[in-house]
Amino acid sequence: MPPVAVIFMVFAILTALSVSPSQTQDPCVTTENKIDLSASQLPLLEGVLAGRLQEKFYRLEMLKPGEMLSLVVKVTTNTSTALNMLMMWEIRTNQFTRIDSIQTIQAGGPQEYSFKWLHANFGDNRPTAICFKIGIFSEARPAKADYEIAVGIDRLVDTGNVEAPDKTDRAIQIGAIQAGQPTIVSGYLASSTQGLDHVDIFLLTVSLGKGKKLTATLTTGLENSYEIAVLDQTGYGLRSNRTVQGTATITLTSEDPAPKPLYLRISNQGGVGGGGAYTVTIDIIETTITTTTTQTPTQSISTETLQNPALPPETAISIVYGSLVAVAAAAVTATIIARRRSRTVVEEEW
């Protein structure tokens, strides 16, 4: 092979190797449409998709734990067009996983589509990025889709204005619970389709002892199935309960009055228990111990009892019947004696 041909072949191989990585890079990484979600004002994203097949990617960065990203997409097409939309989450640097997607055929419009995602605190309290793709596919030409994407952020942080983590070693500290002074903890959990924030853990300090009990009442939406649990300092579960009609209560007692750390864990069964806000009211209740004294009956009560003894019904009926018979017998005897006396008087007169 001539030297010129060899040089040309080597150059072609090097060019292919240099081009190949850029061609295979994730468009969620290489896109120029990047939006900073920490900005004070978020832009309205607008665009046009035209032709048989076209896609556009948007990278939405700096979504913080406890923030819910919402996208409302309004699309208008000029003909029957297949639309595909995809939301993805950056699980690690430049690596994305699918969150939600919509594939539909739209003719005309405008029509709206919505997406939501709540970022959780997995112990590191780091922000993340979301990638959103919108595309069309149509056999009809010319096909066109005009779209607008409204970007919104809702802060759904927990007590302390931070997002509670799902790990005990990073739990949000609530402090000591005082008897008769209820402490209220609030938070938010995501449903299985709107995020991975399914567990919140808080750290309490509790002093119980004889006559004291800890009570914690969880309240959430009637449609939700949330669980409340108290764990010891090793993470072992001491008490737990699940909401019925939006509420659940647990109680805990201990004979040891020494202060002890306890973890309060709120969860929603991996998201299948629903999503939404909740509150927990925590208190220490002091119970009152009462003693009952027995009074010895006095002699007068005993005497009265002896003088008026209670008779069984059968005995009382027998006494009544006996009395009636005695009265009747006495009446008959008196009648006989009276007749005899009258006869005696008559005989004497004669």
C-alpha cells in the first residue's frame, strides 16, 4: 500500500475516534438549553418542532432537596402528530434515569401535559439535575408543533426549614421534649410517581420514668397510608402504627428517668401510601396515681342490719301465708265461742 494511502487511513481512523465520543454523548449533558432552578425568576421555555422527526432537550439544574419541580407543557400541532415527552433524573454525574414519560397522538390543540418531581435528601443534602425531552414523529409533511414549558418550584421542606433525610445518622434534631409542652413536627412525603422522598427521620431527647408516657400523634390526608415509628438509639423499632382515616398514635413508657435519644420515623411505604403533608404532635403526659381507702362499717350499721335482716322471698311469702292462716283460725274460733255464749244465755232465760 502506498505511503499516502496509509497516512490517509490512519487519519480517517483518528478522526472517527475523535468524533465518536461526542456523537454518543448524552444530549442531556451536551444540550445548550440549561436552566438554573436556583434563580429568582424562571423563564418560560418556548420552541417549535418541525419535520418528520425532531427532539429538543432541556437540562434543569440545581434542584435542591425538599423542592418539587413542576413542568406544564402546552402543545399546539398543525396536523395529527405523535408526541413524546420524557423526564429524567441525574442519579449521578452525567447518568440519568427515567422518571416519567408521555407518548400520545395530538391533532390540533392547544393541549396541556404536566410533570412533577420532588427531590429527596439521601443523607448528602446535595442538589440534582433534571433532563426533559420533547419530540415529534409524523408521517405527514409538513408537521409542526409549537410548545411552551412553564417551569415552577414548590418548597416542601420539613421542620427546621430543611429536608429531613432517610438515615438515622443524619436525622434532623428536634431537641428535648418537655412534659406538658407539645412539640409539633411537620413534613412532606412524595407519592411513588412524584419523587423518592418516602422517609423522614427526626431525633428527639426524652426523659420518662414512673408516671410518665410519651405520646406521638401523626396526622395526614384521609387518603394516605403513613406509618409512624419510634426507634431507639441503635435504630431498633420500639413502637409503630399506621394511619386510619388520616391519623395514628403511639405511646411509649419507661421506668428509667434518665434522658434518652429516640428517633421518630415517618414513612409512606415507598410512596404507595400516597403523598402530601403531615404533622406529628409529640408530648410527655404525666399520669396521676390515685389510692383508694376502705372504711370499716360502724357498729350502728351492723346493729341496724341485724334488726332489719334481709329475708329471702320464699321465707317472706311463707310468713305472710302463715299470718293469714293464723288470723283466719282466730276468727273462726271467736265465732264459735260467741255462738256458745248466746246459747248459754238463752238456756238460762228459759
